[in-house]
Amino acid sequence: MGVFLVSNKVPSSFVVVVGLMLFALFFGAGNLIFPAALGQASGENMWLANAGFLVTGAGLPLLGILALGISGKDDLQSLASRTHPIFGLLFTVVLYLSIGPLFAIPRTGTVSFEIAIRPFLGEEISFVPLLIFTIIFFVVTCYISINPSKMVDIIGKWLTPAMLLFILILMAFVVFKPMGTFQPPHEDYTSHAFFTGFQQGYLTMDALAAFVFGIIVINAIRDKGITNKKQLLALCTKSALIAAAILALIYTGLTYLGATSVAEIGDLEGNGGQVLAQVAGYYFGPYGGFLLGFIVLLACLTTSVGLITACSSYFHKLMPSISYKKFAVIFSVISTGFANFGLTQLISLSVPVLTAIYPLAIVLIVLTFTHSLFKGRSEVYQGSMLFTFVVSLFDGLSATPIDVSGVTNFFGKVLPLYGIGLGWIIPAIVGAVLGYIISLMRPKAPQK
């Protein structure tokens, strides 16, 4: 460590390890399941659909991490507070809770059980196996999370290479011995394959997680004595590029896996978990399910550790009277409880919230990159965020029992791209322009 502090240099091996750690943090079970389902649905148009998926599934997370580095901010709340301090606090709390103990963390335990354990227990089982498994799963998660200084070593050096090895073995069989040829695409992928794939990339939630995991990467680099902003950004970019490149490679391989599987196992109608299970069984026989379960278990564990660590760090900073370790335990216990609601219920509860806040995260990334062009005027942030939220809020409400069809039908008529889930783009631009005009009418010191 002393050498790093004096020379201010970081070996390439450390950058690679951080890049692998970042990939492992992003790569949860959903990242395995969604590309496989995308491949089955897109069929002959899988390459175009995959390209759209890579933009949001790999590109946006990369941009989110770089946005943090470019902004010079120490955390998401400071970055979001460029809009308004109250917005910064509320947005950050909602985001952390969403990708933390309320939705994403419990899902890591439930998905692990559904794919790695449940297939070996038979059709009819009680709640007890899930309860026992999730308790063990989150005890392990909590133990690793309470030792964050060892995170780079544990995740980057051991868990990630093991997970990659098993994934690459499966993908190698798919590439060199494909199950069949591409089939005709589903209707959504016939004429808008790219944009449909683009929207499917939202399901990974990695653009939201980028604000969380980016802090871990930046702090890991700072721990090596790097304080110069330019050097910090360069190392952060290299690590993020490694993670994004691996994500893109794996996503493409899994999409190809799904596209070539239909002829042999049939169209499983979007159930990526079953696609992977049957493909693994096809290539590896009785050992296929065990192999797939091990892959999913590692992917979920690494993601869970990263989220517990990040959430505990943030809320300890927000409420210093409660220690980091106590928050890690609290979130692990809460996650265990929510995980036992079941996967279907968790997903249904999370969709409205994620639909509402995801566009806000994307707009915040774009505004961060263009910050200097409008001199950081808070009115630009406020106008763009407000107009975006009006559209995304009703998109989220439409996924609940609340009837907002009158508003959503109106949006569908007047907003371009609304039919493919991108109706918030034009309002975001209009809001930014109006905000800039208002800022010129009542000039004040720009927000830094």
C-alpha cells in the first residue's frame, strides 16, 4: 500500500480485478434469464434485438459509472441534489430501497432457490425449504458484506472467475454445437426488434445499480491512494469497460443460446429460467441442472453482497448513529423476510416503482454528461426531471390496479415513441429547454 501512495500508480492486475468485481456485482440471475428469453422471442432478428439490449443492458451501466466519475461527486445523493436537495434525498432513498432490501436483494435469494434448489425438491413443497435456504443465503451474504475491505479479493479473485468459467463452458457448447436454427420472431420483434430489445434491457435494472456500484469502484481505486480526478476517472473507465465488455459478450452468447433453442425445446414464452434449465439439461444431461444452479447461485450471491454493502454504507452515512454492521444485519433480515413472499409477488410489487424511477436515472446520466453545456443550471435539471417524472409516474401506475388509462391513452396519442416505452424522451428534452429559458429570465449562480 505504501508503494501505491508514493508512486501513485496502480498495477494493471488491480484494474482487471476491479473490473471483474464490477461485472460480478452487476451480473445477477436476471441478467442470465432475460437475454435467453430475448433470444427465443427475437429468433431470426436476434442480432438486431441483441444490439438494442446491449445499449441498455451494458451501455447504460457503463455511462452511469462514468457519470459519477465525471461529476466529481462522492455519492448519488450529491449528484441528484443538482436538481434540488429534497429531490436528491428522496430519489436516492427510493433508489437504494428499490435495488436494496425491498426488491432486488430479496430477489437474489428467491431466484437462487427457484433455479438452484427447487427443481430437486419435486412438485409439491411447503414454505420451509425456501425459509431455510434464504436464511442460510443471507447469513452468508451478511458475513461477506460485514468485511467490505475483503470484497475485491473475495469477489474479483475467486467468485467471478468461477462463475465465468461455468457460463463459458455452457456457451461453448451452444456455439460449437447449436441446438437448431433461428426461428421466426415474435410480433414485437418483427419490425421493431432493436427498440424492443432496447426496452428489454431495462429489466436488468443495472442503470439504477450503476449509481450504487460506481461508488464501490471509485472507493476501491481511492483506497490505492489515487486522488487525482483525471487519473481516477481513467482507472474507473478502464474497470467499467472491462465489466461492460464481459456483460456484452455474455449477453450475446445467452441471446444466441435462446435463439437456437426453440427448434429443440419449443417456445417457452419468455421464461428464461426454463430456457436455461432445459438447454443445460440438453447438453449436460442430469448434471445440467446442477451446473445451472451453481451459476445462478454465484451470480445472485455476488449481486446480493454488493447491494447489501452499498445500501448499508449509504444509510450509515445518512444515519451515523446506526453502524454499518447493524445496517448490514438489518437489511439481511428484511431481505430474508421479503424473499419468502415468493418471486412472482416480488416482481409484481417492484414493476411500478422501477418503471417510475428508471427514466429519471437515465435522464440524470445524460444531464451529468451535458452539465457543462448549460453551466449546471438547476432549472434545466428541474424541468427535465419534472417532465420525465410526469410520464414515468403514469407508466408506473398503469402497472398497478389503479386505472389511469385515460392519461396513458392521451400520452399514446401525443407522445412519439410512447408505444415502445420511450415516451418520456421528448418531455425530458422539452423540460430541459424550458428550464434553460427560465434560468435566463431569472439568472442566478449556477449549481456546481
